[in-house]
Amino acid sequence: MPGWHAATKTLQNEGKLQTVGIVQEQHPNRARLFMQWQRMDWPIMVDSLNLLGVEVVPITLLIDEAGVIRFKGDVEQLDAFLGLEAAPSKPSPPIKAPSLDNIDLRRTSQASTGQTSTSQASTGLAAQADQLFLWGGDERLDEVIAGYSEVIRGTPDDGTAHFRLGVAFRKRGDSPQRQPGDFAAAIEHWGKALELNPNQYIWRRRIQQYGPRLAKPYPFYDWVETARREITARGENPWPLPVEPRGAELATPARGFDVAALPTPPSNADRIRRDQKGYVELEATVVPAVIQPGSSARLHLVFRPGKTLQSHWNNEAEDMSLWLQAPAGWEIDRRHLTYPNPPQLVSDETRRFELEAKSPQDAEASVVLTGYALYYVCEDVSGVCLYRRQDIEVPLSVGRSAF
């Protein structure tokens, strides 16, 4: 985009050309921040569901005043394009948001089993799910997920429905309506979509965004802090990001798999009481969901204070730490990870850890990565603070996949 903008800036200023961008971003505010950083002030539309059905980007379309696509190419075709006369046109009605009052995808999904045509029922459900995703807001994502799930039950080989279901799961996981397992479900369905169409660039990049460094084509969002710094230096306020990039999204590609040295584990770990009441909840996601023999995956371990006990972190003692053990024949890049205590005496933030695992070339069966976390936590009801251990088991699925 910056190259196109620089090459056409004069034409834009003269009113001879209007540029409009479309991005397939899961988190479109990041594209807005990039636009602000590069001083590109033309409109950007968001197509997180890939309704356009494109398999690769970027694509440049040169469209005349009548809305007719004249060229599909690059800036070198601009002179020929600008010399064309516009095709005859008719006024287009303004685009309005559709009415969603009569859409209830949970009810529709339950009733769809009586349809005589599975294909027709799936097409109708998919169209309604698309509309509800675009216009219904976070509070209706449960219905969107129900709709796409029903489409897949009717047509399990619908790669587009798998991809869009993954987008909906990921969006809900970033929203106040978050459910445990949303991120893992997104990765699972993106992986299934890619198996059905291994050439789909957009679907592959969505997994790579959160995946291992050995499979990364480039760092995805390492420019964010530079952008913020330069925007601030210009006297502007950087565009806010509701979901900050982290971990895998900032990581640079790697050519080899490096394993860090393991410090000595605590000798009394087995004597520390287990967190059996659920003071802290763990959610583990493996990206990709299926690991090919000889390849690697990125593990996302997320710890949150438990909702039932309304617990919180106690930051007056040692940092939270993880100790992990690789399955036989496997490697993990870090077997010991820590989360530095924030300055507050107590807090309730989400604590995230990421590491990578590499399977042996002859891996045939799925295995389990094991370990434990040590942390200080307090129960809100009584205010009692405890030192607890939570055992970790993360299944690593081995098989052939398109990733």
C-alpha cells in the first residue's frame, strides 16, 4: 500500500483518482494505525470474512466512474485507465444496513434439519450468518457461530464456512462475550479450511499469524511500536488498538529450532499444594492444531483468575513461573518461563505464555506436553493468599495437514 500511495499521491491530490482499500484483517484497527503512520488518508473497508473470495493479495482494480472494472493490474496501467471514457451508468441506491430483527440463527439452525435441500438450507444460513457478523455486533456472535456451525453440519467440506466460523470464534474470544476454547476453535476451523483448499493464501496467513517461527514468512506486527513512536513525535495520537498484538504476532521468522538451557527446577515442587479449587483457570491452544512430523507448533498458555472464586493475583512474593517437560523425542524451545509481577500488590490481569514445540521426523502418534505452574493467588471472599501449583497437560496432535 505505501508504494501505491506514493506513486498515485499527485493524482489523488488533483482529484483525478480516488483510492479505496479493502483489508482482510481479523483486527482492522491495526490497518487503521498503519494508515495513520504512513499518512494514507483514503477510505479502508474491512472484509474479515473474505466475502470477496480472494486467494491472494494485493490485488489492484482500476474502476471507472460507472463502477466498471477496466483493469486488474498495477500502477503502470494508470495512464491507459485515465484516458478511458466512463461506461454508461445508472444511479445506484444508497447502501443500507439490513434489518436483523427477524434473524435468529439459533432457532433457524434447529429448524433447518427439516429442509429438503441441504445445499439451499446451508446457503441461506451462511448468508444470514454473514449479515449478522457484519451488522449484529459482539452480542450476537453466539448466533453467528450457531449459524456457521449448522452450515458445516450440512456441508462439512465447505472450506469457506470453516474459515468464517474460525473468524467468528476469534472475534468472540476478543470480546466481552468470550468463552473458554474460542481461540482453539478458531485455529481448528482455520486448519480444516486450509486442508480443503491448501492454496488459499488468506486462510494460511491467518494461522501463521499465531503460529511457530519456523513457518512464519515475515513478522506480522513488529512495526506497531515504531508507528506509535513516530506518530507521537508528529504531535498526533496513535489510533488505539482494542486488541494488542503479542507473542507470535510480533515474533520474527526463524531458520532453526533453538532450545534454551533449563534452570534447576525447585526441589519442593511436588510438595506444593495443587490448585484444586480453580483459583486460576488455564486455557491452552496449539497452533497449528495438527502438527506434521518434523515440524513445529506454537503453544499459547493463558492463565486467568477464576471467576467462581473471584480470585486475584498476589504480587508481593515471587514471580509466577512455569516448568515444562518435552515428550520423548520432542523438543521445546523454553522449558522454564516466568511472568514478572506488576507493581500493584494485587491484580487480576490475564497472564499469557508462549513457547514452541518441535516433533521428531518419525512422529506417528499424538503425545502430551506436561509441566506445572507455580503462583501466588488470593481468594477475594476471605482475602486468604496462597501458594499453589497447577499441573499442565497439553495434547499435541500429530498428523498430515496443509499447514
